[in-house]
Amino acid sequence: MFTSISDTVIRQKVIDELRHDVRIDSTNVTVDVIDGVVRLVGTVPTYFQKITAAHEVQRITGVCDVVNHLDVVFMVHWTDEETATIVRGNLDRDARLTDPPAIHGAVAHGVVTLTGTVATPVEMASAEEDARVAPGVIEVMNHITVTGPPRTATWI
């Protein structure tokens, strides 16, 4: 027998999760739930918070889907050049990346576009994370190509 959780209960669980997650400033976030589909509306100060909110809400029992209509509104203005410099530094310092210079990032109006090549999907996700956490980012477009690990000669 399947017991569904009411939208009212789901809404309260979502609000509680967002309020108690120290990574998210949910002051300006409104939550609506219809048939288990959660809609997040409002503003957060970073792209990282926007993505984190949706990921955390998706994990709540009874949530069928999340519609993320959160907008990123910066408390401090970051220029595209400043954001690009921080993204580049994050990539260069990331020990998970085998060849950071093979990844390129361009920033336009807060949107980071990543291009280049990496050996594994884990590296691709790591590079995206490096961009996502940089201040001034409102969205990340990941166009990195996974080429696979370099082949080594096999001797018989």
C-alpha cells in the first residue's frame, strides 16, 4: 500500500531544510508545492546556493521534482574579469584535474562557459564545480569534452 505525503507536509519539510542548511541564505526564497512538485522562487546571493537549494530539496521524501526559479542577485558586484580570474585560479589549484591548462573558461555577464578537454567525467564535474563556487557566477555552461585516459602501449 502506497501512502502519499501531502503537499503541505512536503512544503514544510522544504522550508525547514532550506532554513537549516548553513550553505543557503533562504531569506528571499518562496516555496510552492503542487502534487509533489516543488517550485522555488525568489533570490539567493550566489549560483552555488541556487544549485545547492535544488539538490537538497530533491532529496526530501515526497518530492517528485524541483522547478528552480531562483535568481542570483549579488550583494557585491563582481566584474566578469574578476570572476574569470577566480575561476582560472580554482581550476589551476584543483588537484583532481590532471591538466588544468586544457580547460578554458570565458565569462560574459556572469555566465561561465567552460571548454576544452579532460580525461574523465569526474574531471569534467570537478571543473564545473570550480566554476560554480566562484563569486559573480550566475550560471555555468559546461562544454568540456571527455577524451578518456591516454592510451598506453600494450606489449604481448
